[in-house]
Amino acid sequence: MAAPSLLNWRRVSSFTGPVPRARHGHRAVAIRELMIIFGGGNEGIADELHVYNTVTNQWFLPAVRGDIPPGCAAHGFVCDGTRILVFGGMVEYGRYSNELYELQASRWLWKKVKPHPPSSGSPPCPRLGHSFSLYGNKCYLFGGLANESEDSNNNVPRYLNDFYELELQHGSGVVGWSIPVTKGIVPSPRESHTAVIYCKRDSGSPKMYVFGGMCGARLDDLWQLDLETMSWSKPETKGTVPLPRSLHTASVIGNKMYIFGGWVPQKGENLETSPHDCEWRCTSSFSYLNLDTAEWTTLVSDSQEDKKNSRPRPRAGHCAVAIGTRLYFWSGRDGYRKALNSQVCCKDLWYLDTEKPPAPSQVQLIKATTNSFHVKWDEVPTVEGYLLQLNTDLPYQAASSDSSASPNMQGVRMDPHRQGSNSIIPNSISEIVNSVKSEHTAMKGTSVKNKPDFKASTDSNASSHSSLAANASNHNSCVVDMLRKNEGPHTSADIGVLSSCLDLRTVIPETSVSSTVSSAQTMVTQQTIKTESSSTNGAVVKDETSLTTFSTKAEVDETCALPATKISRVEAHAALLPFSKETPSNPVAMVKAGERQWCDVGIFKNNTALVSQFYLLPKGKQSISKIGNADVPDYSLLKKQDLVPGTGYRFRVAAINGCGIGPFSKISEFKTCIPGFPGAPSAVRISKNVEGIHLSWEPPTSPSGNILEYSAYLAIRTAQIQDNPSQLVFMRIYCGLKTSCIVTAGQLANAHIDYTSRPAIVFRISAKNEKGYGPATQVRWLQGNNKKAPLN
């Protein structure tokens, strides 16, 4: 976490859609990039479900149906996948609830559920201000406030410290309540406390941490419950404990529990002498507890005043949601005006990056030409830009260090004409962030009325075809070629639509004839696109529309889309073969690995880039951009070098957020094309027929001459694959001029089911012209999670 002075709070000022009215006592959870808010009160208890898309900056009201619960405040609200559970809360003044509701967010369907009562004891009584925490398939209920009076107008408060366990059924429904037998001293009764659950990665059992709350006076005690042994304890902590508080929020990111806001005592009050009589105020203090070391760290103290409105003002009863490593805060009350006898609620939405972003996935190739690459990488949640770098074996002259070429470390400048529309042209890291956020445009959504079919799906990837010899006449119809398969991590786009134009033409033409294909090293990239149904982008969703139709991007390149009648989803991959042994027309000496230097390609606001050149290092500089909060150079003052045909380049990428530049990804290697070879076939389609399946494709968009033939291959089962799943064995199943073929049931019976990601049968298709075979398109035909025969 950044030092207190470096906290970079951001207020979201530009958003669209129906913004919910300000409130307090509401609750929020996150499903991917969506922040879902329910309940709360301010001039009446709210009963709407509001959703905020943190990517498109859009609020929307989903069209919920089913057993819609009444409005409530200070309730329990947890998320299990795309299922949300609501328990208890205040439904009107003095009247509390102990009812349980379930929301299937994939369909926006509410259902009232009735868990079985405990085998011994009573079910939880109606309450508010309790904690309701999820771990695994169980929810844990602790404490709260009950009304002892049967008359809701005559409120007789009773603070609770009872503890319940609620077992959930998989996917939907619940089993019932139970009352675990616990050991040790139980925390004192309280309400408006927080409880989070954390489990160390390397060892240990899950533990629930209860902090603060109210029981006549505000509390500052920390309690720990081991969920395996059911033992309560009070861990000894180091550092400065936050002031006693209630109606605060606690959020876990990594191994830290972040505490923000709440009601705290007035400055100068002696709590030991008059805990019940002192005045209370809202706070904007911000601390975290390292759950591994039990050490408190103060990020914003109660004594720090904010005169520049650079962070959220004091508040209590707000909501906080963690999305990735970013914390969002919305609304809450900032005090009580005795003269007006009313609450004053905040209307603002803030976020804070708590740490530098993680390393993105390896850079993945979409398309290669003789002098450019179209590359992508998996999106990293809640980042505001990406720094892309490359190096090469080609020697290049460092830029001179005279005044005309020396970098200005005060800013960033890019050449938008050479880097495409994804460029950012900021003056500093902070301006990078502000520039990106200012260019966030809300996308107008459309109602989706028909339920998309997400069952039939394929995924396709374009990979270099090292197993194909340069002359197809040397192939038998059943030649078995060995390819080494090295798939990169899956993209997150499988819940949305294509986030960039995906050209299945790629990658590196086959330039050398090799029979020792088992030594080929293949680097596979991945991109998921969905071609059925339009994206709602946060609009009202009707009927059975899946939550997966909410996307971070709205546009799909039509040339990439596959017919919805054939498949619903495609994963397309671009892969790289080992660099050709052919020497470019102008051979140059290769530099040693230890002498390679990383050069900036630029800073990009999205996860794609068109790379045709890079910036040269000034003399004496080891790296243009430094990790951390250091300034980034003025690119406009740096010399540039174009990419060269038939040359290998290594790429890496790092994400940028409010805390700075994160670590770099693993390195990927790509090679620019040598002119003359055909591109890869595109628009692959798979459909079932009586004989087996029908496999069809479109010719390469860059044939570079006449296409002489196509070859299609099927990955088959062999003992060698069982011993080494990373190596796939392919059998050629078609060779001819037609752009389609039949794969028989008999051939499919020998297919290898690839489980490196989702279960799939793998095909490869490539085209040949007068110069030889070009790169192949690889298609992964998804088979679901079962291990049945492909056509079952």
C-alpha cells in the first residue's frame, strides 16, 4: 500500500444512468466489474436494486422479478458467484426482519428461501446491524440488534452476540441453520460492527475477524474466530488501533483488512470516564490491519483535515466494495443536524487503488505483418493504462544524448499517428490516469429480450503451423506431426464480447522445412469473442438474459464474428513458431542476451496495440521507464525505430493504476512476417451432421498469390500425450482445395480431449500457396465439463 501521503483518491464525476438517491445503511457486493447495491434509507427505506458498471461508468436498474424482498436497511448482504443472499435488516422503523432472500443475478430473479431451523435451538431472531459473512458454502451470522418489544412503536433494544452457521446448496437454495459450539470467550454483544473472513495462502485455517461496533458505546476491540476449531480469541496487535467506531466498513484485499469511516468519539473526549455521554462524529480515517502480522497501519488519521476535497469527506453507514485491488465507496451519512432533526447523506462515489496492479498475462499476437504486430493481453481489472516494451536481437543505435534528443523526464508524449487510437498522450503518471478516466464514455445500452444460448460453443486460435512441411505432396493422409503446445493464460473476455478486432490471419509464415517438429516451441495466445446476442452494457435486462451479457466493451468487429446459428462463443488464439532459420536480406550481428535492453513501445489505455516502431534508449540509459512512481519520459523527444521484416521481437507489458506501474508480464516472442506466404484461414465454423461434424472456413484475407490447397488436422489420443499433456499429436484429416470438410464420427472417436483450459477437441487448418504453407488457425471445439464422446 502506498504511503499515506501518496494515497491517490479519485472521485467519479462523470457517469450516466439513473443514479440512486443518497442513503445510509445500504449494502453492496461486487460481481466482476459490477457493484450491486441494495437497501438503505433516507426519507424512507429503499427497495430498489441498483447496479454500477465500474468500467463503463454507468448506473442502471435491472428488471428484477420473482419474490422481490421489501426494502431493508442494515441487513446482511453476501455474494456467492452470481448468487446474492439478503438476510434480516430493518424493514420499517422498529420492525426488523429475519427473512432470507436469494437473488440469481444471472437472471435478476429473486426467490424467498426458507432454511431448516437448527436441530437444537431457535433460528435467528429478527435483527439489524448484524454481520453476515460468506466462506465456502457457508454463511456466518454474528450479533446485531433486536427489538424486545412486540410493539414496533415501542423500541426496546437488545444487543446480540449469538452465532449461526447457514449451509448453502450448490448454485441455488440453502440447507439450513445450525448453532456451532464455540470455544473461548465470546465477544460482547454488539451491532453495526464488521466481520471479514481471511485464510492464509500457505497454511492455516480460515478465520473470521470481528472489529468494533456499538453496544451503548462504540467499540475498538478485535476478535478472531477459527472456523475449523470454532475457537474465539483476541489477537494481540501492533501499531495504532483505530478509534472506537460503528457503522464503518471493512474490506479485505490480499492480506489486509481496510477500515474506513464510521462514528467515532469527538476529539478530546475521555472514553474511560464517560463512554456513554460523549459526543460522536463521523470520520474519514482510513487504516488497515495486516492479517498475517496483526499490525495496524494508519493511512489517514482522524487528525488529518482535508481542505482540498481530495478524498471522501467523513461518513458512516456507507458501503465499500473491493474490485480487484481497488476499493469503491459510495454514499453514507456525514452527520446528524440537530437543528434540522435530520440526517445529511453524501451523494459521492470514490475509489482508491490500494496497491500497484499485478502483472498482466503474456503479450498475445493477433496479427503479424512484415513490419508490424497487432498484439493484445488480458485486461487487468481496474487499471488505467498499460506500458508496453520490446527488445530484439537486432543491434540498434542508441539515441544521442544531445539536447535535441534527451528525454524530458517530466512528461509523456506519444506519436498518435504511429501508435493508433489506443495511445495516451499525458504529461505525467497522474495525467495518464486522469486522461484515461476522462475518456471513459458511458455506453448506451439496449434491452435484451431473448435469452442467449451459451451451451454450444467453440474456441479458435491462430497458431503458426510448424508441423506442416513446405511441400504437401510429402505428406501422407495420416501423417502424425508432433507439436509442442504452450498455451498462455485465458483471457477474461469469456464473459463478454470481443474487446478488439481479432484477425485470425497471423502469425509467422512457415519458412523452413523441418521433420523434427517435436522440438518446435509454440506460444499460444487467446481471445474470447461472443457472437450471439447483443451486449446490454449495463442497460435494463429482461427475461432470462444472462449476466454474462454485461461487457466491458460494446463493439464487435463484424469480420470476426461467427454466425450465431453455428456457435455461440469462440476463443481465438494466435501462436508463434520458433524463429525461422532463414537470414533476413540484410544479415546483422546478434547481440548477447545479457546486452538486450528494453525499449518502450508506448503507454496504451486499452489492452491492444498496433506496434510498428519503438523508442530508442538514450545513451547510457538502461531503461526508459522505471517501475514505481517515477516520471515517464517525453516520447516526443526520443528517436524511433521501425520494425524489420523477418525479425524476432520480445514483448512484455505492465499495468498502471493510481499507485504507479506494476510488475511486467512474462516475456513473449514474435516474428515479423517474410513476404510471400499466405495468411491463416479465418471464420472457422463447426456444425454437427449425420456423419459427424462439418468443418468450414474462409480463405486467408492475405493469400499472397493463389491458394493451392488447404490441410486440416485433428489432435488425437496417443500414449505420448498421456505422458506429456503439453505435447499434442495431430493427424491430417483433409487435404484439398475446398474450404470445408467432414470429420467423421470414427475420426472424432480418436480425438484427444484437451483439458489445459476448458475441455475441447483441437483442430488446425492452414493454407498453401506457391511459396509454401502459412500459419494455421487452431480451433478448440468446447465439449463441456463431461468426458463423454464428442457427439453425445
